[in-house]
Amino acid sequence: MIKSKFTIVTFYQFKKIDDILKIKNELVHFCKFNKIKGTIILAGEGINGTTAGVYESIIKFESHLLSLGFADHNPKYSHSKFMPFFRLKVRDKKEIVTLRSKNVDPENITGKKIKPKYWNNLISDKKTILIDLRNNFEVEMGTFKNSLNPNTKSFTDFKSYVKNNLKKAKDKKIAMFCTGGIRCEKMSSYMIKKGFKDVNQLDGGILNYLEKTSQDNSLWNGECFVFDNRVSVKNELKDGTYDLCYACQYPISQNMLKSKKYEKGISCPYCYGKISESKKQSLKDRSKQISIAKKKGLYSPYIKQTVNDL
């Protein structure tokens, strides 16, 4: 029995797509008809997305993905009292996760997928090199104990990290992880083609681990950034404590909310002093509109609403 009003599903599959426009149009029509919102990315290499709707609609959506030929789209589910998306976006791009390398074949060559129940044993081995594939701001919110932070600002930066820091590790045991698994699929393929012999990845990513690992047995520290307006999740995929700065879109912790540089809806410690007066005024106008919407019961804490939206 689903107690929450909305079901959220993240999914991806590396699979050659010949007619992107046809699939895009079918997904747009289906999602609009079934009142499903979220973001879906299509490329010649496959599909990647997160969508949300009432439980019955998401079950239909899953069946629709299967009918389109995405039999192995790695769905991960969570639930929310609020709709975590404001609109539907279906976009076609060059890659479903941007690496900018022709030296990959994630549809056919990837690292060994390690189930959450075996993950702790792997990363507790002192011989294992544990690498967080996410961007720096995500790592700051939470990560696995003893993992390496490559300090990347984008996924494409990881190629340089491999070249400059892992030259002597091609015979070592590598374990990598990311939010839902898609970045690991692509990077493990890249590293195997570069000659790494023992590449392992967390099956289903952090979200799968948090869902299936009890807090008492968890080696995860902190929260996990998610690509919707929940901002972060904790163990058992419960809503996290992070908020989002409306000015710069950077995740902010509860401690940052206490900073003198934080002004609700206007600035945070990351963007304080960098915002123009005209933008400040625009943000103040939006904050007023949000206050009005709250009084009318029209505001969801998960939706990045603008003045025009209200």
C-alpha cells in the first residue's frame, strides 16, 4: 500500500536508438496524458530520466518504457507527499550522460555490478581503491567512508583524474559509485578500455544502497543529492534536510541557513555578494509571491516556483 501521494522513478538504459524523435513524441504524449512530470533525456546511446506521478500512472509508464524496447532500464523507486517536479521535459542530446569520449561502449562493456549486500565487504578491503564519481558539491553532502573525492566540477573532468592519478592502479581493485549507477556504467567502460583489469561498481548506485541497507549496517555518511526538488535523501530514501538556494541553485545545509550571508530566497554563503541589485529585487518579488501562495495553499516546498508560475 503506497501511503505517499506521488511515486518517483529514476531510470536509464544504454541502448542504441535510431529514431529519437519518434520515441520523444511518444513519451511526451504518454506523460502528458497520464499527468507525469519530470525530466527525460534521449540520445543515440540510450535513455536517462526521473519522472513522478501517482502510483498507477508510474506503473503504466513502466509498461510503456518496456513497449518502447527499454527492457533493462534499471528503475529505482521512491515516494513523496509532494510532486517533486513542476513540469515535464523530454530532451534529445548527444549523450545521456556527458563524457565526451568515443572510447566507451557501456551497452556491451561495463564493470562488475556489486549488489548492496556485498558492497560493504568490497569497500572494507584495504586493497580496494574506492572512488566517488560525483561532482564535488555532491560529495560534500555525503559519501562512503574512506572514498576518494576527485574534486570534479563535471563528469567530463574525471577523464583527467584517471590520467593524472590512476596510472599505476590498472592492476588494482577499483570500486566506484554514483547516485543511480549511470555514471559508473560509462566510466567503468572507459576505464576497462584504458586497460584497468578489476573495475567494480555499486549496482543501482547510492539510491539502491540507501534503500536496501539498514542504517545500522550502512557505511554511508551524510545525505545524497538527488536531481529533483527534494534536493537530498537519507537512509531508506527518506527526504533529506538540505534546502536549495533560489539565487544560485546550490544545495545548502541546515547550518548554512544560520549564516548571516543567508537570506531566504535571496542569497546563501555560496553566492552572497555576487548577485546584482536587479536580480535581488526580482528574487524579493518572487519571495513575496511565494508567501502569498503559501497562505492560499498553492505552494509545494519541492517546487522551484517563479512569479509567473504563481
